[in-house]
Amino acid sequence: MNKQEDKPVNGDRADRKAGFAGLRSRLRLLYHSQSPVAQRFQAAVLIVDLAIIAFFIATPLLRENEAFLWIDYSIAALLLADLVARALASTDILRWLRQMPIIIDIFILATLLAPTWLVNLGFLRILRLWTLTRTSTFWRPLKKRRLGLYQEPIQAVINLLVFLFVVTGFVYTSFANRGDEPSIAGYVDALYFTVATVTTTGFGDITLPGTSGKLASIVIMIIGISLFVRLAQAIFRPAKVHFPCPQCGLQKHDPDAVHCKACGHILNIPDSGGH
């Protein structure tokens, strides 16, 4: 009897393992393959991600809305489902968990699950835009529309936008309504101060109070100038394609290059259509 009972149990375990392996295989195909079904799935995920980012940007203006917490927890559920699915789709979950974009996404999930406890760190949610641009899902549609050559300028613009909104959230959280006559009374004031400081326009009508405010302004200006220089370089520097030279390993070349400029090896760079 015991042997007969063990057979169905072992069979059920084998079925569950096979089902779990099949689920991981399907998720891997959906997230990483180029099939029409996978492309539609990836496009849907990208649209949801962009909608979530729009919510993060508008959060300071929506926080007083009665439906805010419902939206917040709904987005937390979506982000949790996406993280679990991506973890199952990875070949090495522990290695996947150690990646910086994933660590940031987990932190963002924590701010969504505890919005009242981590309210002062909620402005870091906009980093989701930065983590999104570290995935192939974001760039694949652009490359198909021959925008892959502009990946560096687009990434530079996104980095600058993420920095602006992170700093704006920090300024609003840390310095709004401080003092008897606060310079920063709302989110728009914080955004105005950030843009004026980053561009070194410095109108002076809005300033951060105290020594900590001056130090924060110095850091914002230094990092902001660096990002602007990076953006200018990405825009005005000739476009390059990522194609490692098989001879010397040089990573980037001109789109129409025939020979590697470092070693002279003959290249066979695919065109934007993949031929």
C-alpha cells in the first residue's frame, strides 16, 4: 500500500516541477524572445511602465486625492507581479537580484507598499524611469524605427529628466514650508528652483534656507552641469553603433564603417534593418 501511495505523490511532484519549468520557459520567451506574441507582450509592459512613471511624476499633486492610496497599492501589485515574472524569467535569480536596477525596483516597491511610512523617500520612485531604460524592452521598439543610433542622446535626456525630478522631490520634501516666510511653498516652486539651479540661471527669487540649503544647491549645480555637458556631447558627437571589432574589441564604430579605425580589420556591420 505504501509503495502504491508513493507513486501518485511522486507523480504529482513531477507534474508540479514540469509545470513550474514550463511557466518559467513561457515567461522567458515573453520577456526575451522576438516572436510576434512576445513583442505584443513587451509593448504592453512598456506602456504600463510609462503609465506608472507618469503617476510617479504626478504623485505630489495627487497625494491629497481620496483615490491616491488605491492607485498606489494597485501599482504596487503590478510592480510586484512584474518583478516576480522577471525573476522567474531569469536564468540565475540570485545574480538577477544583485543587479542595481532590480535593487532600485525593489526599493520603489517598498515605498509603494508603505506610502505613509516612506513618504519622504517617495520622490525616488522616478528612478523607475532610469531602471526601465536599462532593459532591452525599452530600446527594442526604438531600434526597429531606426532610432537606435540616437540611443546615447535619448539616454542622456532621460538621465537629466530623472535627475531633475529626483532633486525636485528632494527639495520639496526637505525644504518646503520651512521658516516663517518659506521660499518653496509647493511642488512647482521646487521644480522652478531645481531648473534655475541646474541651468545656473540663478534668478535668486527662490533659495533654500540655511547652510544645508546652500550645500544642496552646490551639489545640484555641479551634478546638473555635468549632466548638461554629457547631453551636449551625446547630441553633437557623431552617432556610433555598438559593434565590437572581432580583432581588437573596439566597441563602437561609425554606422557606415568598413574597417575598424583602431586595427583596420574588415567589419560587417548590420544595417538598421538587421541585414
